[in-house]
Amino acid sequence: MTFDVARSTARLLLAPIAGAALLSYKSQLYLVASMATASRLLPYLPMILIETKGPGNPLKRTNGVAEVMFADETKAIVRLAANEAVDMVEFKAEDSAGPYGDWIYGAYQDKWIGTEAEIEIVDGAQVAFEMYAPERDGASAKTVVISWDGGEITVPLPRGRLVSHPPIQLDGGRRRIRLSVDTHEAHSSTSDQRFLGVLVNSVILDQNKISPWIHYGVFPLGATRVQKAA
């Protein structure tokens, strides 16, 4: 991941119930020094409200501390300290503008989604998904139904091929899109009992590939985790 991509996919994660904030950057979680510091970052980063309940509490899995060293109307300089490593990162006001997307539920950090997943697209004009089902002996092709307020498409997904579809036209604002996969993968490992649908290789938003995977185990406030079949 290049610096520019990492910077533009950073997220400010606010946990209002816990009165805490995190910075998600390069798949690492940094505890923001204070809520006052978090407010100084709001003009430069997309913000998500998160929950901090349960064994996967992200506040217990931080990698370091984020502190704002300088901020004006165009940029913020942030110090990221983890153990003995210290990085200085510049976030620009333009990074928080324009379209972006975040999974609401059903997506995993390794780019698998469950048999049901939902993503929220903000201020996008169009979106498409590149999907893949790996080849497995005796496994049949899959079907993915993509639905949103205003439409639905069905995408056949042969094994071993990267498949996309014509872009879904959106009208800006906040739009939620659901992906439903007809069957889940057979469990190939006793240690991985997730009910997996397909791999989403890329999300193409306004003709640009984006990376909407925030740190694994961080769920937006009020989101529903994937429901596993009985």
C-alpha cells in the first residue's frame, strides 16, 4: 500500500459511549490522545461511530497513540507512536472530501464477505464490485444478488474467474448496498468456521478502486454481525 493510498483510506473511529477515539491507518489502530484531539482531526478524515463491546473491543487492541502536532485549515500533522517507532503523517482536508465507502457488516479484513454483507457508499455517483470464488474440487458456481434502494442485479460467478458487472448508478448522499450470496464455502479448516460467500477483490467507486476495509473486528455502532447458519 502506497503512502497516498494509506492516507486516503485512514478513518477516525469515534466510540461515544466509551468517550474515546481511534485512528485506523495502514491496518493499525492508534488511540487518539483525547476527544479534543479527535475534534481537531474531524476536518481531515472520514468519521465512523463504532461500538466497543464484547471480547473484540478495539480499545484493547491499539498499536500505539496518535497526537496532533499541528493543524490549520488545509492539513494536520499527526504523530503516530507505537513502541519505539514514531511516524509523522500529514492528512489533508481534501482527503475527507469526495466519495468513500465502509462495510456496515458481513466483511472481513482478508476481503471475504459472508453470505450477507452490506456496504455504505457516501457521495458516490457509481459503484461496482470485482468478485472472485476460488476453484475447489466439486464446488459449483455461485450467484451474487446485489440490491439497493431503487434496484437489484444478479451476477453469476463462475469458479476461478474475477468477475465484475456494469456500474450501479447512485445519486450521491448515503446509499446502502447489500450483497447476498446463494451458498457459503465448505469449511476447509477447523480453525476457520466463518460462513463465507465470495472474495470482493476490489470496490470500484466512481471508476477508482478503493479500500473500504477498516481494521478487522471494528464494527460501526449499531451494526449487525454476520448471522451464521444453524
